[in-house]
Amino acid sequence: MEETLVIIKPDGVRQKAVGEIIARFERRGFEIKAMKQTVLEEAVVMEHYAHLKEKPFFREVVYFMISGPVVCMILEAEHGIASVRQMVGATNPQEALPGTIRADYGFISGSNVIHASDCPEAAEIEIKRFFG
Ligand code: TYD
């Protein structure tokens, strides 16, 4: 079994897609190990996206992530990390495959509805970062 960290971003919460997104994970067999709605601290988001700090869109991404409440979850399933990433789809919603969460609820790349850990090392760090 593998745990992974998922964040439904402010645009997902604003368009009231939280329930539908959680339902997709439950239908796929994920167990919700923890879940909370919160407004993220700027410093936490800057740390979370530190790998992008030289990018021209960094400030925009940080401000977007603190622009409203998010829903953080720890999800668990067999091969959970890859399975969630597959359900989430490509970073740019316009390139995400039909049926993925980003294709169905996203509009532009900076505003792509959901975050999911991309490997076991990231999942471990991100679970600690958002759930202590
Ligand atoms: P990244 O960690 O590369 O992708 P992912 O979220 O799919 O793991 O990027 C983090 C976020 O930064 C991404 O979800 C949206 C934003 N972003 C942009 O706005 N433009 C871009 O070109 C990239 C690569 C990311």
C-alpha cells in the first residue's frame, strides 16, 4: 500500500468540484487517511514549489495557491502515487487526456485544479509538510 498527498487547489474548491473529485478517488478504491480544508501559508507554498522558484510564473503560482481555501488529503491504495497521477493528468489541462481531473475541471496551466505527489520521496515529504 502506498500513501500520497493530494491538494484540491483554490480553483477546484471555487467551482465546487471537491465532492466529485473525492468521489472519483473513492470509486477507484482509495482510502482517505486524512483530509482537511485550509488556507495555505505563503511560506509553505514557496517551499512546496521551490523547484520552480527560478521560473517566471513562480509568484503567480504561489499567489494562486493562497488565493482561497484548498482541500488537502492523504490517499492510500496499492500503487497509489502513480494511480493518482494518472487520474490527475498532465500539468497543462489543455494537454491532459480526456477523463482526467485536470482535463475535466481545469482551464489553463497555472490553474489546474489539483496537486498530487509525483514519487514516493515527494509523497513522504509532502505528507509531513501538509499534515505534520
Ligand atoms: P510542476 O510541479 O512542474 O507540475 P505538477 O503540478 O503537474 O506536478 O508544476 C507545479 C505547478 O506550477 C503546476 O501544477 C502549475 C504551475 N505551472 C505553470 O503555471 N506553468 C508551467 O509551465 C508549469 C510547468 C507549472
